[in-house]
Amino acid sequence: MSPPPPASPAPSRASSAPAFASVAPTTVTVVGIGADGWAGLTEEARAALRSAEVVIGGPRQLALLPTADGPGGGPAGAPADGPDGCPGERLAWPSPLRPAVPALLAAHAGRRLCVLASGDPMFYGIGRALAQEAGAERLRVLPHPSSVAYACARLGWAVEDTEVVTVVGRPVERLAAALHDGRRVLVLSAGAATPGQVAALLRERGYGPSRMHVLEQLGADTGTPDTGTPDTGTPDTGTPDTDARERLVSGVAEQWTEPPGDPLNVVAVECRRADGALRLGAVPGLPDEAYEHDGQLTKRHVRAATLAALAPAPGELLWDVGGGSGSIAVEWLRTHRSCRAVSVERDPARAERIGRNARALGVPELRVVTGAAPAALAGLPAPDAVFIGGGLTVPGLLDACWDALREGGRLVANTVTMESEALLADRYRRYGGELVRLAVAHAAPVGGFTGWRQAMPVTQWTVTKASGGGRG
């Protein structure tokens, strides 16, 4: 079954305490429910729902609960397991959902409140948004097995060895970053069209021989399907299907012709790279051939050294100023799924090309700003790291980047010109850091022999911003 759309990004480091915590100290109980409905809930979860004064969830989830008198909308009309059923007021999530969460919590402050969620509420679910708004200490989470747990159980895959990619509310191109020969990937689907989209992407990225398994209605051997609680976007308003059953469809991506099936599905992929397909590693320094470019590309070996100097860490934000082909920002994002990046490029054609490269290499979330720095930097969130790959001699650019950089952040600037090198040497004297020259030579034919062909040397300045804006 597909999970809810992704939760909103984590709050900034300077975020204040949750507003709901000061309004209502009441605990919010979050109950995970699956396609097996009421019958699949623990007695603790049933008791919480029976005693709730207000129950919030998606229409399909609410229909899985027994009525106040006892008979329920669960699998095969599952009855309540007690005399009173679920008499509380039932509220369906509005659309859009995420902005409505604070007001809903405040409106029902002081009442016994239950929220229904799909499977594990803390796995791409509404639990994250509730924790941000109400505070983790106000939540009582009663999880149900997730679609990932069900899928791995059905396939005999170890969960810890399986990569999980969600395309719910996100582009299917995100899958490309997880494709490595021999790996197993679970794709949390957005709907019935997702398996076909996955097959097409696998073919386009050189993974046509990969085997696919589409698992539908996980956990619903009989009874009503569960569409999940959307955390953002439009909540489901469909009608429960009381005849839903699990179904498994398998095939090879390059031969995939299956029509769209049940919208509640998970796609399992056994990755196999086609002969001759470009191999992309898991660390920075992808082949230059992986990028579409017009010559404005930080070449592979210098790129690897630059990413090492930038030192990306989970959750950090990069400014890639003078994006060119976007290679630095792309490979920053590929280091961890929670990393964020903004690529600033003044040339519209190059800006569009950056977006294409990001989608092709599995990081469609890269934000591209078309405009000339430093003016185009105004209003951007403060970065944890800045890379300047061009425009160093533009008045005010280096100062604007330095001023915006967080304390403890890293700035890396590369140049091949003497004018920019002189500027970096001056900043090195003022702020310290490390100033290096990177030289790469490639073997090339020299008549009937082989010699070295030297590329233009790159001068690189790396510095960490200390407290007060001085050297690190």
C-alpha cells in the first residue's frame, strides 16, 4: 500500500517551541491502521479509538472504523470489539492538509483526540507533522506494520539491506540515485501509474534488465484497502473496496507491459545494469559523461576534491554559485537524501540544463535560481556551505557569500584565472583556511608514443567560518 505524501521539511535550527504545546497539553493519540482495518488493530489501539471524542483521518480510514452502535466499515463489515463502537466525532482531513494541522489541533484542545494514519505514522506519515506542531512529548503513537515491512516479508528481503524511495508527492526521477547493480530497492508508489513510470525510468537509465515486483493491497487478504493519511496535498475521498486482496505482479523492466493495477501498491526492484550502461558510483566524482554540458563543467577529479572540501553532512544546505552544469550541487545532493542545494546560474539555457542533469541523476529536488549573483542570492536561506565556481571578480560576490554563510560553514572557491587567484590569495591572508593548486594530467598519444596532456591547473581556497565571521 502506498504511504502518505512526504511530510514538510524539518524545522529550521532556530524554530521556536511548537505552538500547540502552549495551547493544549492534551496528548494526541496517533493510531496506525492498515488494509486489514479494525481487525488488524491491537486492543490498545481499539480502546484509544473507542474512547476518543474526536477522530481525524482520511475518508477511507474513517470508514474502516465501527460505528457508534457496533458494526464497522472494516473488512467484511467487521464489528466493533466492544459494546460502544467508536462514537467520537469524525473529521476528514481538509485539503491542503499541512497548513490545517495547527488550527485543527487548537480547535480540539482539551478533548480526547485520535488521528488515524497509514501503517507506521512516523514513516513518511502524519506523525512527523504532528510532532512538529504538538511536540513529541504530546504524542502517543501506536504504529501498524508499514508497507515496507509487509513487502520485505512477502519477498524475503532483509529490511536493513533494502533501499526505500518514496515517489508519493515527489518526482519518480528520485529513484535514479538509488540504482546500483545488485541492490534491492522498494518504491513507495503514488498510484496505479507508478509501476509503469518506474519501468520506463529503469529502461532510460540503463537498468532495463532489472526485475520488478508490484505488490498490491499489502495486508488486505480480504477486506477494505487503506489509502493512507496524506500529510500534504489532497486527501483521498474514494469509496472503500470490500473485496480487496493482496496481489503480486512480477516482470522485467525492459519488457514491462502490465496495465495500471491497484493504486495501493509498492514496487520492488532488483537492480541489474545493462551491458554497456554508464556506471555511476555512490561517491562524488561521477564520470563527466554523466552530465549534459556546454563545456562549463567542473571536471571529475577536481569535482571529487571540491566535494571533499565542502564536506556535505546530512540535512545541510549548499549554495552552488555559478552553477554551470550543476555538477557540484547534484553530487552534494547525492551524498544523502536530506541534503539540500540551491544552484544559482545567470544564463537561462544553463539553468535549464542544470535542472535536466538533476533529474537525470536522481536529485530533482535541486532548486535552480536563474539570475546573476550577488543580487540573485537575496532571500535565500542561509547556507551551511558555499561553492563559488565562477564570477569571483564580480564586485561584492565573495563578500555576500561570506556574510550569508552560517558560523561553522565552509566556503570553497575554484578558479583558473590569475585575477581570481590573486583575489583568493588576499582572502587566504585575511581569513586563513587552505589554498591549494590542483593539477590533473591525462595520458594521450604523442606520435607513436604516450605522453601526459596537462589540464589547466585549478586554484582552490577552502575556509571555515568561525564565530564572529573570522577564520576557522
